[in-house]
Amino acid sequence: MTSQYAIEPGAPGASRRTFVRTALGAGAVGALTLGTSAAAAAPAPDTTTGRIPFHGVHQAGILNPPPGYGTFLALDVHVTDRAALATLLRTLTDRIRFLTDGGTPPDLGPGTAPSDSGTLGPAALPTDDLTVTVGVGASLFDARYGLADAHPPGLTAMRAFPNDGLRPAECHGDLSLQVCATSRDTVQHAIRDLLRATSKSLSPRWQIDGYQNRARPTGAARNLLGFKDGIQNPDTGSAAQMDALVWVGAGGTEPAWAVGGTYQVIRAIRTLVVPWDELPLRDQERIIGRRKSDGAPLGRTKEGDAPDYTQDPNGAVIALDSHIRLANPRTDATRASRILRRAFNYDRGLDAGGVPELGLAFCSYQQDITRQFEAVQTRLIDEPLARFLRPTGGGYFFILPGAQTPTDWLGRTLLTPT
């Protein structure tokens, strides 16, 4: 199942070196060139310390494989002017740099509140594959900070699609934080630290806590529908593919400050597991387009096999309205709509009716939300699988270019353009 509803393979506690290649749509990327190249390889992790470098042209947490746990947090900004906004972003940058580098919290003495929560111990903080990725929402470009002329043209409030059940309190936001690490306590510690450091300037709007499933027995992981999922993704090691599909480059319609950034889509997608579990196996497989036992496309032998729709034009083997066929028709016309997925599962316990509230903390990165995410989502409107999925929240954000040196800060190109 290769779409935005697919669950990434991985596992709580699994190594970031287990390279995840999951995605919307397979097939080679053609000769797509959009502006001057801004791509760089994923930051090379330090395999002895679990440290993923913070500095770079792009932010970490996009190209490196997702670790065991990830939280998506949207926040509202309460500072009153542009100078205060710059101070806020500098503070965020400094704290993220400290946390991801494994800094040692200073001892302020017994008569002062501790400088750190202490939940990770008293010594140098474990880096634990920690990444914190910062984005800005469309609402940040209102009249408060004089940023209207710098507004990325593709950044809007997240639109509602026909099969959505969006909860207004769980949508949009001025800023987004994606916090990922191998251990849940590392994620929670980082969020607590960042909120403490910015308590006078930010307030949380909504949060989704996610985790990765294990591969069972091998290959891609199984999602909450029980299917092996996330079998292909654009090659994050290919600068050409990342330039074509993910990074904003120079020379296009985006403002100069945005080069090196990317658009982020976050969606909380509830999975209605109770009615799904009552479906006959043949109906589940027809809806998805894959065998449940081993993940192979119907009519093929292995999970990694690509379906050949030219040999099945009428949908006799893989139905024309199956999930994998609608999400990625594998045509030249739809090749440029692929996205880079980086999703997690979530479990919010029982709802008011005693029904499990399980789902997908979907996240994708793309160069153009309209051309990529929304094009795919439009193809999936009213698909048979939509009866078992209920998007409830999320937002569109623009991920800031990376901080490249120890004195650089996230948002500098936006707020102090040269």
C-alpha cells in the first residue's frame, strides 16, 4: 500500500541505519529539474553516539530514516513584533542545538530551580538520534510581523477534503515542531525543554505522539489495518530526486529566503479498526490491492514487486479503485506527484464510546503541496478505503532552511534577508 495512508516500516528502538524507503508512488523519477539544486545528502549520523548533526543546508529529521518515536506539535506565537519573533527563533535554535548535541545541563545549585527536568539523568544528555524540525504556518505571515511579502506562495491553511472529519482545535498553527528519537523519553524530554524555554512566547495548539511498528516477520512493517506497508519512497540518497520532489531551489516562484526548505503536510488520520476487522479477507485485499500475508501486489510474488497496470487495464487483478492503484497510477503524468513520507502510528486510547482511537500520524515532505500531496489526495476521494479512515486534524507548514554554522539560527533568512 503505497500512499499517504501507508505506515512507515521501523520499530521502537530500531536503528536509524535501517534505511526506510516508503512512499507514495513508485517508479523512477524522470529528468525533473526545478531551479538551482539545493539538495544535500542526509546528515551522516555518528554511529558511536547516536548523534545526528544539527547544522546543514537543510534541517535534520527529513532525509534521515525515522527512529522509533516521533511527536508532531503545532504552536501559536504570542510575541508582538518582528524583533521578538527573531529572539524566539534564536532561542529555539539554541535549545535544539544543545539537545541534539548532547549538552550537559549546568548545575545551578540547590537554591535554584534545576536547569533541566532530570528525566534523562544528571550527566550529558543522550542524543539518541534526536532531531527537531521547525516549520512555519501560513498564519505567521499575517499583519503581526510584516512578513506578507515573504509568504511562500504554496503555503496556505490546510484544506478539508470530502472524506475528512476535521476538528478545528486540532488544525493549523503558527509553528510546527517534529521531534523524533529512538526512545520515547528522549522525545518527551526535548518537548518539555523547548516549551519551558519558550513559555512566554509560545503555547501548544495540538499534539500527535507517534511510534514505529516492527517488521513482522521481515521486510516492510504492518500498519494498523494488518497489511505490510510503506514499500517504496523516493531515494533520499539521490540529490536529483530530492531536488525534483522535496527541496525548494533557487530561480522558481518561491522567495529567495526559502531555498533549502520544503513544504510539510501533517495529518492525524484515525483508522476505524472495528468495522475493518469484520471485513472478509478477500474484500480487505481488494480494497488495498495487496495480499495481506506477504504484502505482494495482487498477481505478483513479492512485496517489492511493482504492479504492471498496462497488463491489467480493466482492473481484473488489481481493482481500478484499489488504494495502491489510485494513490500511484504509475504513469508519466503522475510521476511528479510523489512525496517523501515520514509517518508514525498513534494510539490515543479509547474514545468516549469506548472505541480504540488508533491512527496514522501522517507526515510528508514535498516541493509543492498542490502538485504533490493534494494531487494524490484528490485521486483518493471516495475510494473504498475512505470508509475506514477519518482524518481529524493537522496542518500545512513550510520547513525553514537549515542553520549552517554554530552562529546561524533557524529563520534567519526569513527575518534578516540580505
